[in-house]
Amino acid sequence: MPTSSPTPSPAPGPAPGRTAPRPAEDMSDAALLRRTLAEIEPIAHTVTGHFYALLFLKHPDLRALFPAAMDTQRDRLFAALLTAATHVDDAATLTAYLTRLGRGHRKYGTLPEHYPAVGECLIGALARYAPRTWGPRTEAAWVGAYTAISQIMIDAAAADELRAPAWWQAEVVAHEMRTRDVAVVTVRPDQPYPFLAGQYTALETPWWPRVWRHYSFASAPRSDGLLSFHVKAVPAGWVSNALVHRARPGHVIRLGAPTGSMTVDHSTDNGLLCLGGGTGIAPIKALVEDVAQHGRRRSVQVFYGARHDHDLYDIDTMLRLQQSHPWLSVRPVVDDGLEGQLCGQLPDAVCQYGPWHSYDAYLSGPPGMIRRGVDTLLGIGIPTHRIRHDSIEELVGARN
């Protein structure tokens, strides 16, 4: 005769009139840092403005390290803090990010003894504008985090000093206007300048000392050592307008160290799907030359986007490359193109072709195009680890 299982008794609930205990609040250093950043995010410009006021009041000798135009610097400071705090419990990511930052700061003349002054003023600004989250425990978390962050950057700069200068002097040897606001600027560095196709660097002109903006190399490394950049003059662009409208052969500019990971993996035979918008065609052209120099027949599909036909300032160069290399296909995409042309937004045009599951994707151009492009490529099945693009943070800085 079958027996039935006993009915379980209901779990005891809280006694009448009593509430369940709240879960313990996360008091880890990472959580405290993120709470502070969340509190100051709506007033980021105010906080960073106060930071600089403290820095220049207490340490006026440091003012010479900063450019006259501070807006971009303020945006980058908050972005760097946010990135560091977000990854404070991810040592590998944080170290890679700060190592690059520490190396890059060499070109500004940053020295190890400057870091304590910056930390002191950073803590002062946060303490004033984050009253809800600030306290002894939070302050200790920020002091510890800043100490670790600054030491990584100091060590990276010291290691980099052993192998490379803080900057290179480079003479302008050619200046070619392609449109009324786009120029191809070619320079000769004063000493060997190692870089990889697809990377970018920071440029400083003699007309705006300490103002650096980022530009991609427009060719693969050349036997003559020359470097070329495609520069578009943008409204209020101090460096871009100087390079387009003032720089001429004989002028000397400065180059920072090369950086960026939008490079070709030559250990695979994957095809390359390349989207270049506007002057973003410069590093795409460099990638094509890089594949050609390695002598392997890999399919390279280039979509070159612009708003109007006349904005495709480098289309002749790209079509000549296509004639020379049967593995290369170049498709111009114009927002308001003529009948028979690919029209519309550059990322959308890619969807008319494919499939792209065996391709590595490369994107270069305005920040908005890159964001749309990444979303489109993910939507058609290209995984994140096979999508490479310029640093959007640096692109925003270059266009301000």
C-alpha cells in the first residue's frame, strides 16, 4: 500500500511587527570609489575645475605643465578616474590602462614628484563635492587607490624612459591639401620611430605648446622613415587648424609615442573587414599596405564612407591599391550618393554584403560612426574580440 510523503511545514517568516534584516552594504574599496564617482558624475566639470584651482593655487609651479586650453584635459581627467575606479578590482586591465597613461604623460614633462601634489588636490576636490559618500573610510579607499594608480604610472614612465624618448622632433617635408579642410602632412622624425600599421600618436605644433591631439598613421612603416597623417581642420580645433592651415615644409612638430591596438594579426588567415569614415580611411590604408608587405593573400574588404562624393579625398589612392592587389575590394559609401552608388550610413552598407563570420573587423572614423559600427557588426554575428577600433576617448579629445 503506497504511502504519501509528509507535507513540508511552511518556512517560518518574520515575527509579527518585525522586518527582515537588510543585506549588508558593500563596503569594499571598489564599492566606495564607485559611489563617490556616481555622486560627482552630474557635476564632473565643477569638481575637476575645483581640482585645478586647488592644484594651481597650492602648486603654481605645475601650471606650466598644462596647456592654456583646459576643457579637454578636464574631460580626460574624469574619464581616467572613472576608468581606474571601474577596474580597481581588475588588476590586469587597470595595469594595462595606467601603463599606457604613464608612458603618455612623459611628453607633458610629468615627474614622479608631481604625483603627490595631484593626489592631495584630487582628495580635496572629492571631499568637498561628495558629501553624501565621503568619510574616513572612503577617504582611505581613495588614498590607497591613488597611491597604487600613481605608482603604476611612475613605474611605467621609468621603464619607458630606458627605451624611448619622451617625444620625437619631426620636420614637415610635404603638405598636400586634398580638400579645403583636409591635408596630408608628411614628416621626417629626428630619430628612428618604431610603430605598427593601424596605430596612432599624439602631435604638438609650435603654435600651441603643450596642446596634443591624436592622429593615426596613414601608411605602414616605410623604408625612408617618413610618417604621414591625414588631418581635417575642425571648428575650434587648435592643432588641426594649425596643421592644415599653418604648417608648411620646414616647420618642426613634436610626436608622442605610438599607441593603439588596431593592428593586424598576421598569425591567422582571417579576412579583414575595414570601415573607414572621413579621415578614418588613413589607418585603413595603412592596414592594407601592411597586409601587402607581408605577402599573404588575405581577403581585405574596405568600405570607405563620406557625406558627399568630394569628401572621398583619398578614393583614387584606394582604387590604385585595389588595382594592384586582387585580394582587395574597395567600396565607397556616400550619405547622399548618386544612383548606382552605395548610399546611406557606412555601417548599414556593410549589411548588404557578407557573410562576415570569417573576418576580423576594423573601424576608424568619427566616434558616432564607430559606436554605430560596433553595434551593427555585433548584430550580424561578429564577436566582440574580433572587432578593433581607435580609442573613442582619444578621438573625442582630438575633435575638441
